[in-house]
Amino acid sequence: LGETKGAMGSSLYLREVLGREEVAPPPVNLACERRNGEFVRRLIEAGEARCVHDLSDGGLAIAAADMALASNLGLSLTVTDAPLPALFGEDQARYLIATSAPDDLLAAAEASGVPAAVIGAAGGEAFIVEGLMSIPLEDLRAEYERWLPAFMGD
């Protein structure tokens, strides 16, 4: 859930993929941050969110990969508009929420004035972005665990 402007405000993507550092951070809207944060807090307190990850460090792709690896459960994302900004945008006040009752969450979000959409489903043994990639979780985990030692020169 959250609002995205479609800007490529991802320092991780720009740095690691494009080798650039010059991007300005996304603008901060404190009212939006508070509204969305309080909504997510209420979901957690009510036990309506199985898992929540903010999108501020790497965007949707990184948050979804973190959740898939932590749960050892694959997932499939559907990104329809501007896939790079949608997957890697680090706009503030955005969250990825796993729930067993998406219709209830969408209704609660609408009642709270929080933009929300169903963007995927959990299940299987792969990390999938429909039409873009499919990576077996075992391969994703191997790459994730290989990165830091390689970076440190071990």
C-alpha cells in the first residue's frame, strides 16, 4: 500500500544497476507517512497482517525478496505500470503487507483513505515478477548469502 509517484527514487537500483549516485531522495509528506504508518500499526495490533515490510530501502522488489527468503515461501508479483519505478521506487509511506484477507484489508484501507492494491500472491518455490523474471528461491538465497563474503573479499 502507499502512494508512488513513479519516480526512480531508488538509491539501491541506481547505485547497483546503473552505477549512479546523483538522484535526490523522494519528497517527504509527513501527513501521508503518519496516515499510512498508523494504518499499518492498527493492522499489526489487530493481527490482520501476517507480515509487513516498508519499501524505503530498495523498493518493492527488495522487500518482497526479503519476505520470500524469511518465510521460505515463494511469491508472484504483478506489476502493470512502469515496472522499474514500481519495483525499485523508494517513495516514503509505502508498505508490502501479507494478509490472508485481502478484501478486508482493501476495505479498511479505503475507509482510512490509504491507497492499496493487491499486487501478488504467496506460494510456490520461486520469486516471480510476472512477465519479467522467475528465480527459484534456492538460487535467490544462494546469491543473497554469497554477496557479503564476496564484497568483503572472502
